[in-house]
Amino acid sequence: MPVLGTYTFVGTLCIGGVANGCVAHGLPDQPDFAVYQGLSTFGAAVGLITRTAAALWWYNSGGTAIPGEAVAQAVHSVIR
């Protein structure tokens, strides 16, 4: 059966208020998808600045730190 995707939990991250946060993801290439899930209620969204083959860069536009989890996904198809 072909591999349909690779999911990697990249770890807990706390992005300071009105700041950038970077976390290494460990995937073999640039992720196709990345999401930041806050662990508490917050008023401002965390945005993805860029995703590279090594790391995810996030931006917090809010005034307070936002603890959360960053998750990245690399998807590929294999035809046999």
C-alpha cells in the first residue's frame, strides 16, 4: 500500500505578544500544510509567515503570548 502522507508533531511553542516564533519541523522537505493551535482562548490569530524545508515561522499579532502546538504535514503519493 502506498504512503499517502507524513504527519509530524513539531512540538509546543509559545509565541510572545506581537512577535515571531520559529520551530524546526523535522520533515524531509517543505511542508504542504502547517497550522498553529492555541492551547487557550486568545483574541488574535497566529499567522504563518513562511514554511521552509527546516522550520516554520509564525507571527503573533496579539498583545499577549499564545501557548500552543504547531503541526506540519508533508503529503506525497507513490505509484507502484
